[in-house]
Amino acid sequence: MNFELKGTDSNSKARAGVITTGHGQIETPIFMPVGTVGSVKAVMQDQLKEQIKAEIILGNTYHLYLRPGTEVLEAAGGLHKFMGWDRPILTDSGGYQVFSLSGQRKLTEEGAMFRSHIDGSKHMFSSEKVMDIQRSIGADIIMAFDECPPYPSDYSYAQKSMELTHRWLARCVDHLGQTEPKYGYDQALFPIVQGSTYKDLRVASSQFAASMECDGNAIGGLSVGEPEEMMYEMAALCCEYLPEEKPRYLMGVGTPWNILENISLGIDMFDCVMPTRNGRNGMLFTSKGVVNIRNKKWASDFSPIDDGIDCPTSNTYSKAYVRHLFISGEILGLQIASIHNLAFYLHLVKQARTHILQGDYNSWKNEMIPLLKQRM
């Protein structure tokens, strides 16, 4: 993997770059649609390419390990071929999913013993096994195994959790170096910075992650319930200590305004289930603000969802029609909302990149955020 900076903003730390992987290039800043089990919910792969213009999507190690399983994925030739996607893929290590099973897992130095949420069967994730699973999945960018502490966490727990994540990271790096990719292209490992909301822990974790000299770095454990301003403070702090010449990925973030603020702090990559999950519940993000499409006020509004973005779905269907689909319980409504929201997110980061390269990102961002936040 290679990362090349193409430009920076004159009044913030926003950057525009290009990541080159075995499955193509990714222009940053970038938003990555979440395809947890090898599928972005309610969206087909050709729609991801042609309408949403996704350059990279996510899969999840925990879910793909449980089903379809590594044997099926290897027999298919990896996740790319299994799901018919020829662009880059990133996989989360599954740490967040394992540790969200608080009543069904046991944490040790070796790793995490957990029970499947599907059938209750017992499984063990260690650093080495998670690397092996991600070799089998075949993602272009893979995550180190980590523990994601809850918010709030007391200092002692957050410190012990971070130190365990660091020891697991060292094992991930060592094991990955002793194995080969399975499908003829390289895989890039990203450490995950932890430390909850404690400044000294975030600094220590960023420095440790940087010392591993991996291809990029991720920031985890944010957007888990802490106030927005605290998220921004921690992200900015991490960016001070993570190398400029490598991409920075803020995991699980977030709203359109969260993304724009974090871009200004030096973040390059984002993912979140919000555009699809909220879309399926009738919340549409648009260039003029947030729309609750179920509201009666849209019943006779025949204007397009959003004619300010380059997406046929957003330009074709009226608010009245999409509301009708939601009220009628039609599946098409969920699909239209998901496609539109993802297309809007990708449009937004593409606009951000343009303004970074023009050098006026910060002023554009400050104008956009109040507009994006307003409820229509």
C-alpha cells in the first residue's frame, strides 16, 4: 500500500491524498460504506459503484468468520470474488463486536473467548487467529486486534485495556510478518489507537502505534457515547502524534458534520453505519439539512430528495414518493434512502477534497456545518 499527499488546507490540518492498493486507488478524505457480512444493506454492488461512487467498502472479521466462514471464502478466492467487488476492501478486526458481547465473552492475555450471537457456540480470537482470518478474507487493509473500552471507563481500566491492545498489536505485527497473503496482492495492517478519553493514554497509544511503522493508523474507541467536543479533542491529539505521511482512519464516525470537523483535524478515512441504518428508519441527510421523510409535511412535496448531488436516485425520486413508500412499508423506500444517504456522504467528502486542494476548506466547512445540521 502507498499513500501520497496531494495537498493541504491553508487554515486547518485537512489533507487530500491518494491511497494505492492492490485493488485500485482511493482518493482521500474518503467515507467507506459498511458491508459487515459482505453486503452493504439494501444496496447492490453495481449501485455502490455507479450511483454511490464508493471507492472502498468495509467487511467485518467477526461476522465473516462466523458466516460464511473462512473455508467458503478461501474456496471462492477471497471476499472480493465472493461478493463480486473489484475495488478495495477494509476489514475491522472484530474486536469491537467481540467486546460488545459483554455477557458472552471472557478476556485473557491470550485473547478473547466468546460465544457466537448466532448459535451460542464457543470461539477464541487471538492476535494470531485474527490475522489468519483476515488473510483468508483477503481485504486490502486489515485491522489489528484490539479491545475497545466502553465510555465512560475509569483511568485504571482504560490504561490496562490500552496496554493489552499494545501487546496484542505487537503479536499481530509479528505474526503477519511470518505469513503470506493468499490471493496475490499485499495486505496493509493498521494498528488501532485506544486510551478512552484520557489525554496521556491517547498520546502513549498514538506513539506506540506509530512505532510499529505500519502502512497506516486507526483511531478507535471514539463515537461510543462521549460528547462530540471530547471526540474532536481526542482525535486532534492523536493526529499530532500519528505520522503525517501515513493515512489516519477514525473508526465508526459519524454524522456529516462529525466527518467535516474531523477532516479539519487531519483525519483521512471514515466509516459508519449511520447513513444506511438511519436511512432505513426514514432519516435522510441532504445538502440542505436533515429530513425525516415520514413527516406528513412531505406528503405533497414533489421535489427530488436532493438535486444538489450527482446521484440518479437522489435526483429522480420525490420526497412525496419516498414518504409514500415508507408509510406503505415498501422495501423500495429503504433501498432508496440507503442509496441516497451513501451517495450524499461520498459527495460530501468529494467536495471536501476539492476545497482542500483549493486551500479554502476551513471556511467552506464552517459554512456547511450549520446547514447540514438543520432539521428541514
